[in-house]
Amino acid sequence: MELICPICQLPLAQEGRSLRCGRGHSFDVARQGYVNLLPVQQKRSLHPGDTREQVLSRRAFLESGAYTPIVEAVCAAAAGHAGPILDVGCGEGYYAVRVANSIGAELTGLDISKEAVRCAAARYKGHRWVCGTAAHLPIPDDSVGVLMSMFALTMPAEFRRVLKKDGIFIQVLAAQDHLMGLKSIIYPEILLKDKDSVPTLEGFELISSTPVRFEFTAEGEQITNLLSMTPHFWRISMDGAKRLKETTTLTDTASCVVNVYRPV
């Protein structure tokens, strides 16, 4: 899959260890193999996205196999479709690489966290890893066969722009009862809010929606790893953190929805 300049949207071409556009904008390829296409004007903070600690915690948890049913559901959704694959919010690459291997497709993973794509590039060679933002994808129009968003932001207009006419968008969203066991430990009270797990997206038609729900058990450090890969990592109080630290075994329920859309 080609990349475009995040500043002027012209195609990028490889020149040694750099990518350069026709207007002279140049982006170095890091030693690990990823490229940073997130210009300063597209950042909302100095170091956006997940920290290295969060990235490594997510890798440790996912590679335990606890979320295998989610991987299997996404691979099933992608079956029969052609790449290339673009995973927006790819994290350390766990899901995307397994989906790419399942359908034999070229893969580009993009995340706003430099630590995430650095980690992905160091582990998974032979794929393209990009630091960038979902709001301004450095991807040409009509070039993606399978677009993935795993528990990440959805940008319908940008996603529709880069998808081929016969491409699909696989969206995984947490359901309302996702990780209620974890929440019951870290929060004194759980406030349930209406959650639309099958949203209507402008420019897309829903093909299928598949709920995925299963129990898993985490022990010791894996409990902290689980917290680190959720938004609750940023919200937990000192009392909640103390209660979680005192928890040695957590049996919980993962509950999400795998939605598949096609552009219209």
C-alpha cells in the first residue's frame, strides 16, 4: 500500500532510509522499521496515545491468549475478502498481524502512539507500521481492501475515503457489559450508560453484526496488564488502584460486537 505525505498529500517514495514527496517533505524510517507521519500540527499533546508501559502490558495480556475468541471473530469477518489491510489504532499489532496472516494480505498498521508502532515494527517484520492519526490518514483514496478498528476511534469520512468500492470496514466495539468484573473492583459504583454498539455510519451500509462474549481468568500481573489496555487506566482512583492491587485472581467477561460495513 502506498503512503501519502501528511502535509501536502502527494505520494511518498522511498529514498534510502527516508520517504520523500514531490515537494521535498521528508520522513525518516526509524531503525525499528516504522515511519512517523504525524506532523506537529496534527498532535494534540507532546506524546499522544499509549505509553510504552501500556503497550507492553497490552502485548503481555493479548499474547496470553485470553482474547483469542475476538481474534477468531475478526478473522472470520475478514475471510473471503482481499487486502491490503489497514488497521487504524493498531497498537502493538497483535490483532492486525493475525488477520493479515489468515487471509494472506499486505498489512499497514497505523497508531497515534509512537511507542505502539515502534513495538509493532520491532516484533512483526515484513509489515508496514506508521505513526499517524485517524483524522488525517496518510493513505491514498480507494486503496484499502479491509480496514480494521479494534476498540478504537471511528472516522467515517476518512475511512470511506481510503476504502476501495468493494472493501469492508471491520469495527470492534465494547458492549455495555464488557469487563464488569474489573469495573466492580476499581469503581465504588458502576453507572451504566446507553451504549450504541452497532452505530449507523454515514457513507456505509451494515453487512453484519456479531456479538462476542466469553469468560476469562487473569491472575497476578495480568490483572494490571488488563487495566493498562483499557480507558479505565486513565480514570482509576487511588482507592480503586489499591483494591485492584489486592486482587490476585480475576474472572471476568469480555463482551464486544464485531460490525462489518461496506461503503455505499
